[in-house]
Amino acid sequence: MSMPIKLILLTLISFGLASCASGPKPVKLKPDEAEILFARGEYQKADALFLDLARQARPQRRTALLLRAAAA
């Protein structure tokens, strides 16, 4: 094989392997867990969960979750 063909094959293999890598999966949090903690009086834990939920939420839902975190 000639040098340019080897280089092209090496590049294609590199791109193929790079596309197989996966990043970290977001943690799926449930609003009910934060509400239960809030109802139990575990405000710091509830606050942390509400903030985590707000970071992952869509903008429409984010405001409500931030308000719940402030309440906690």
C-alpha cells in the first residue's frame, strides 16, 4: 500500500474509534424524591436535589424548581 492510502485508512479508523466513545450519562433524578425530603424537613438535601433537577430541566420547568430550592 502506498503512504497516502495508509494515512487515509489510519484517519478513518481513528474517527471510527472516536465515534464509539460515550460520555457520562446524566443522572436521572425524580422531583418526588426532593418533595419527600422537603416534607420530612430535610431541607438541605431537598435543596440540593431541587438544584440538581433545575440544572437538568428545560427552561420552562427550571424556574419552578429553583423556587422550590429557595423554599427549602
